[in-house]
Amino acid sequence: MSTYEFTLPDLGDDIESGTVVKLLVAVGDSVVLEQPLVEVELDKATVELPAPAAGTIETLNVSNGDQIRVGDLVLTIATNGAAPAAGAA
């Protein structure tokens, strides 16, 4: 079993951080590729971040209302050895 560490990706020019608006998954949830995982509020928009791999949510490292920076660990996914999507952040 592999673990994929999902971090806040670089979402564009001059975006260094965001605020977690809503977690859309919980520890133990099964997720599929591209399933929305978390809503993050940026300077001008709220975006849903999709799952880069299918598997089971192992840990949540943020909570609703948390301020997170690009590169911060958001959650981990147990992937059963499946490779993440091409170009996954």
C-alpha cells in the first residue's frame, strides 16, 4: 500500500495561500480520481481541489477555517499502489 501526500498546489500567479472553507471528505472515506476533496478560498475565488489519486483518506491535516500555504500538507490518501494522475500536484 502506498500513501499519496496531497499538498496545496500552486494555483496561479501570486497565490501563496488560501483558507479551507469546507472539507468534503473524512478519514476512512473512499475517493475516486478527480473527486472534490476540499474547498479553498483564494483572493478572488473559491475552488474545489480534486483527488489526484483514488484510494482511502488516511489523514486530514487541516480543518475548516485553517489558513494554508502552497506546499502545506492537506491530507494523505492510501492508494493501494495506484499511480497518481498524470500532472497531479
